[in-house]
Amino acid sequence: MQAVILAGGLGTRLRPITYKIPKHMVKISGKPFLEHLIKMLKRNGIDEIVLCVGYLWEKIADYFGDGNKFGVKIEYSVEKNLLGTGGALKLAEKYIKDDFFVIYGDSYLELDYKKMMHVHKRMKKEGLLAAYNNKSKSFANNNIEIDGRGYVTKYDKEGRNYNAKYVDAGVSVFKKSVLGLIQKNKKVSLEEDIFPKLIKRWQLFAFKSRNMFYDIGTMQRLKIFKEVRE
């Protein structure tokens, strides 16, 4: 299986740490966060990785190389200008196969990835989104509404929908045809530009996860993940 990891952000909320390294290279238990993520994906049957990188990307490439020493194959798609989550995917199109995972490079979700891929292929929709039932709303605002059949009916990136019961857990699966919705060399957001189009066409299904997910996007969340892993 193949995963595209979005790892091109500036990591401004983790400054001053990220003045010298990309946030994905922040050390957790002596190893970069991205190494923990890649090893977890490898354990779950994902052995082909496309890294969408940008800011200080050479530090990532110097450490991971072609992925051989980690038991995976790594390709690099380098953004010269920030293109957003959708634009980054479009830039990496030549490396992407049909039915691929998309994972935020600062998120970590233990999940049955083989089962998620199986559900995606069985449903025959263009997208499948991992959704966590965040009842406590203690660490993130819920931003997804799901109907009784399992379709995503509303998605609000900023979490302003107080009726939502689920939150985006940072993992999706798409058919490569989704890339046809993204204009080349344009700044495009998956969450704000592409998800609404899929929802309108009933092409975005939910994969409900009971597993807690983590991210290192802020100092507070980085601290929480360190406490879990160290």
C-alpha cells in the first residue's frame, strides 16, 4: 500500500524549534517524529511513501534517504512555493498510484490501515475519511457530520460546527481520480476546496475510528505526544 505524507509546512507554531528543523524532525524519544510515523505505517502494511516536502526538506531527505534502511521506498515531491494540502498532492501526481492514503505529516493515528483500504475499495467512493468520535472535545473541535449511512455530509476545517460529533483524525484514502479536481500549480486546500465537492457528489465516506489520534502541531500537543511515547 502507498501513503502520501504531507510534510511541507513551515511549523510556525513550534518556533523557535522550527527555525532550524522542519517540525516533522522534532525528536521524540531520541528519534524524529516522522520516523515514528513511518515505522508505524510499515507495521500496518504501507511500504511505499511519497513525502510532500518543502521547508528545510533537505534535512528530511538526508535522514531518510530512499527509505531502504526503514524497510520502505520513499519518493520526494518538493514544493518551491506553498501550494496547500491539495496543491501538494497535485504536484506529487507522477508518484501517486490509484487508491492511496493521505496522512498529515504532523499527525499520528494507530489504525487498521488494511481494513480501511478494504472498506474504501468496497464502498467504491472517491474518498474515505478517518473520523474520531471526540465526545469530550477536550483537544480539538469536532468538524465532521456523518449521516446514518456513513457519508460525510458536512466538513468545517476550523471546527465551528457545534453540532458535529466527529473530528478529522488526519488519515484519508483517495482514488487517483480526485487529483483531476485540483488545478496544477495553484494553491488548493483539500479541506476547503476538495472535500466540499466530494460531499456534494456523495463521494466522501467516513471510516469511524475509536483510536485516539495525536498531532504535534502546537507546543501543547507536542508535549502530550511526548508524554505518551516517552
